[in-house]
Amino acid sequence: MRSGVVVVYLLTEPTDGAGPTDGGGQAVGAGRVGLVVGKAVGTSVVRHQVSRRLRAQLQQRLDRIPAGARMVVRALPGTATAGSAALGRDLSRALDKLTIVSRPERSGR
């Protein structure tokens, strides 16, 4: 889900059986998050600065990631000039969109 200067991918159901599960096959435990900050973002120093800012913003939002889910955050070139507040706003917006998209359909209505 693209939002501002980040793209967020979320896998909520493990397909390979990796990770801890309860007796019914449901994933348990904290979600996992990975960052992708490519050369298009900037020099090595800039990429590391962006990574640190993204990690700090993600740490504040870990409770919004479903248990057992895997998430990848890809930084777009605009992240090099975006402030921490803008990164946080874009991450929150992306997580809101993902929450809306990933809600299960209600059957029987």
C-alpha cells in the first residue's frame, strides 16, 4: 500500500508454516518488520539515517501490526528529505489503509 514516501507490504497469513502457531494453526507472537532502503534514496549515510528514522517510527506503531504478520516497508526516494513527523504520518496512513483492506468479509448476511 503506497502512502506518501513509503510503500508497505503486509502478509498476514504465513504461507510456508514459518513462525510459531497455536494448536489451531493461527499465528502467535509479534509481527516481523523489514526495511528496504535502496540506493535511489541517497548515499550510504542518507540511507542509514532514513533507516533509523523509519525504525523509530515503526517502533511506535508495532501494536498495529497483527500478531504473526510479516511487513515490509520500502522507502521511496522522497524519504531522504522527509522529516520524522512526515514519515510517521505516512506510515500511519498506510497502516490504516492496510487495516481496511485486510478486514475479513462477514459471511451469512
